[in-house]
Amino acid sequence: MRHIYPLLLLCAGSSLLLLTGCAIGGHVSAGGPYHVTAYKPNNPSAVRVKVSLSKENVYVMEGDRCLMAAAISVGMASKPTPRGNFNIYSKQEHKRSGSYGFSVQGNRIVPSTGGGPGRYVGYPMGYWCEFAPAYGFHQGFVHPTPHTHGCIRLKGEAAAKFYALVRIGTPVNIANTQPEDETLGPKVQRVDDSRTPDPPAALMVSEAAFEKPSGPLLQ
């Protein structure tokens, strides 16, 4: 199952910056790092997550203040990301898939959906934040077009910083568009991992599969 593996917007605390923009645009080269700045909320209970399916962006907001915005991958047409209002109700830093992964048989590691010989190890889905049964935000490759089985992937350190910003109970709104698409959307740095090769299977089944942030989580 290709590209389930893990792999901006610089915002500050005023509504003026929400309108003027606080990030560079452009693209991240295939397989390159995706550096995101995330800001500590003044009131964690006021944090809200907004997902734009059409723009494939996530906006983490505290009122009019943008705490973080990043490119994401969302569900394919055949396996769409659910729309509506949700809440984060489960978090797990080192989550692995129960449906897709590998069978480890000595030095032999082969794709598996569970069952059969060998030890099953699920694909890494680091920094899991579940908002509906079997649907969550997690670390992974990000593509320019919808590519997941319904989950929402964030690249590299964006996933770890998102994980730090949300808590159990944080509201999530998922819609085709969001008001922030007009002001923040054009400034979000894009990602294209569509031609990035999958990491070695030996890495995928190890703890090193969970990519750590390069610096502080929140400023």
C-alpha cells in the first residue's frame, strides 16, 4: 500500500495577520522536509480545527488567530473523508494501522493485511488524532490530489505540531471549503510526495518510522 508512511504557514497572534498572510507559498521538493511554525494557544480550550477538502489544507485556529496551517492529503473519491462537525476523542503518538502493514518472518518483510504466517506490524500512523471511528489525522506522505482511505495526513513535523495543538474534545469542522481558504489558503506551502519512493520495509516496521520534529513544537 504505497505512501501510507509518514513523512506553511507562519502565523502570529492577531486578526490583522490572518488577513495579510504570514507564510511563504511555493512547493516542497519531493521527499524534502516540510517546516511548519505552530504557535502556543492562549486558551487551549478555544482551539478549533478547520479542514478544507477542496484546498487540501488544515487550519488550526484560536478565534481569528492562526496557530498553524498546512497542506494535507484527504480521502479519495472512492474512500472520502467524512464531512461535518466532530471532536478529537483519541490521541496516540505511535499508532499503527490494524488494516495495512507487513508480515515479519525472520529477515523477510512482506506487505500484509493481517493473518497468515509471521508477525504482523501495521503501517506507522504517527501522531494519531481520531475524530470519527477509524478516521484520524496522522503523519504521512502528502499528495497534490486526494489520496488516502479517508484519513487526513500531515507531512513530517506538521503532524507532531498538530498533535501538540489539539486535545481530547477539540472541535473539528470538515467541509469542502473554509473561510480561511481566501485569506490563508494561497500562502500555504504545497507538498508533492507523489514520486517519493516508499521507505525500506525494515524502517517501516521499526520505531524510526515515526518522524520526530526538528525543533520545538510550539512557539
